[in-house]
Amino acid sequence: MISTHFVEKFIQVAKAPDPDLATAALLIARLEYRRLDASRYLDTLDQMGATAREQVGAVTDPLESIRVLNGYLFEELGFAGNEAQYEDPRNSFLNDVLERRTGIPITLSLVYIEVARRAGVLLEGVNFPGHFLLRVRGWDGQTEQLDHDLIVDPFHGGALLSLNDCQRLLRQHGSPSAAFDPGLLVGATKSQILIRMLVNLKRIYVQMRSFPQAHEVTEMLVALNPSALAELRDRGLLAYHLNDFSSALRDLEDYLRFSNPTGRDQEKDDEKDEKNDEFQELWEHVKTLRRRVAGLN
């Protein structure tokens, strides 16, 4: 189990006003690599950033800067999307991505952001549904315009995407009839990027039935976003799988209470909630947990 001190340290780094994503990402990696030396990988990013800065030089045109960075990261260093082993948890850990030079969209985007920032090129993460992207704010000589922004896909070698490409990507990862909205291309905050990394990792751990690790991820998610009821629910369910009945009961009771804005008595209105299958199933878990916890006292 991760310590309260570790979670507090992660939150402090994650919510710091500076743009640094790498330090928080390496703390996430410590869920798998407890003795990870973060300084080694921060030094690697510094070295990569210094080389990228030399190659970018005095270039001020955003498009040319992206071309230079693409050549360095994807051609010279060989970073590439891991399509063959997309669900490998190593794709979610920054140290592994830097060593293996392969990852998923969000971790390759994180490498790109951190190297580019060190080279003096500012990119924003884009929390695009199903496939994380990057954006470089364009400049038409007078005002910033969305039509002039560059949308970059690090998972596919830094490909530049048009709005039509983004619409196709949305339909590929969602339903064929999904409606595209340019608002889907707004910049993601530091917290939003880290939350997405953690949510991806939690999903992979659950699929692997690695419940202890998945529970640790939800600890960090709840701490990072206490209002995320789905994460509170999942933490309770994972605690249930780990036979931590007291913690499971606390989280599931809180989830049901916060999800029940009417404040009505759940036992009296038991039958009224039958339409909500999830609510009813969780309420049955809570009743079972209450009996088990009472039996332990």
C-alpha cells in the first residue's frame, strides 16, 4: 500500500503552478518501480531538450518547429507508438517510455511536451476522446486563431491533423455517428493530463486483475480530484476485492450518499431505486459489508 506521505507528495507536485509534468509522471511510475531514481530520467529529458534546442535554433515558425522536433524525436531517437502491445502497463510509465522509446498517445505526448518545453517550444495537451493529442497555438500575424493551430499526433510520428482528420479520429474511437466539436481540441490542464494517465493505468490494472495496484491508482485519483464520485466508487469496489471491508463500506456509503441528492432514507426507499441497476447493486454490497464489518467487531 502506498503511504499517505507519498500521496501528499504527488498531489503537491501535481497541483504546483509550474508546467512540469515529468516529476509527477515519475511519481506515478513509482507505483510499479518503488525504488525508481527520478533524477536519472529528468536528466535524460534535460539532455534531450538541450539537443532539441540546438536543432530548433532560431526557428520561430510553429510549423517548422514541429517538423524539427518530429525529426529529432521520431526519426533520430526512434520514438513510436506501441500499437502491437498497446495494453502493456509499461506504456504508462515515463521511465519505461524513455528507455523503450515507445508508449501510448498520452505518454508520448508527455515526452514531446517536456522535450519541446526545454527547447523553447510550447505545446498544450489535448484531452481528445479516445486518443490524446497536442496543440501548438497558431499565429496569423495579428491574433491567435483556432484555424491556425497545429494539431499534432505523437502516437503516429508527430502527424499533423486537420479538423477533418480529428473528426475521423473521433468516429474511430467513439461511435460512427459521434458529432465533432472544435471545443474538443481545447488545451488540457496539468491535472487533467495526470488524471487521464491514472485513469488509463487503472483500467489496464483492472483488466489484468491486478487489484492492489489498481486500488493504489484510485487512491491518487481521489486525492487529485476529491469530487470524482466514480473514482470513490471504484476505490470502494477495489477495497472490497481486497477484503478490506471497512474501507470498502466507507467509500461505497459515501458514494451512495453523494449520489443521492434527495437525501432520502435508502432502506425505506429500497424498492424505488430498483430502476437504477448500478445504485441497487452497490446498495446490496453495502448491506453485505455492514453485516461483515459488524461481525468483525
